[in-house]
Amino acid sequence: QVQLVESGGGLVQAGGSLRLSCAASGTTFSINVMGWYRQAPGKQRELVATATRAGSANYADSVKGRFTISRDNAKNSVYLQMNSLKPEDTAVYYCYAAYSLGGFPSWGQGTQVTVSS
């Protein structure tokens, strides 16, 4: 089993920046993809960005050019640098891990990001 713990959420004004961190523990050797999803009130959970162990990244169109995902495989961690934040980025952000052999992914407990206008 893998446990994911997020940190770094908070309240920021529009145009500001935040950096989210997620550390994985447990059976981490089998993790391939790590990334971030978010869920705003009344909306479905949506992909923000993911990165493979080899470093290939994927972004939602809504965050391209503003958010950057990075991984530190040695620390079993993934980060999300969020710049030029907008009120519509307000959501609970969840860390995500998927495995090389398939199966159900793992999720963190979520961290709140609130962007004020």
C-alpha cells in the first residue's frame, strides 16, 4: 500500500503563486504516474497534471503555461508549482499515484487551494 500526504495549500490572491507538495510512503517502487487532480464545489474531480517516472508530463488545457509539475523519484515526491492563479483554480487538490502493474490508484487526503479575486 502507498500513502500520499499533501501539503502547501492555502489562500492566495489572484495572480499569486502556491507550491503543492506530495510525499509517498509505503510500497513506492511500483508507482509509475504521480500527479494532481482537483475538485471544486459542485463539480467533478478533474485532472490538473500528471508526470511519469521517466518525466513525461501531461497538463489540463486550463493550466498549461501557468502550472508546472515536477517529481523527485529519490524522495518519492511530486510537486505542483502554480503561478498566475485565478479564482477558478479554487478547489481541493488531490495527489494521485498510479502503478506500473495497474490496479486501483492511490489518493491523498486533499489540500484546499483558495484564490480570491
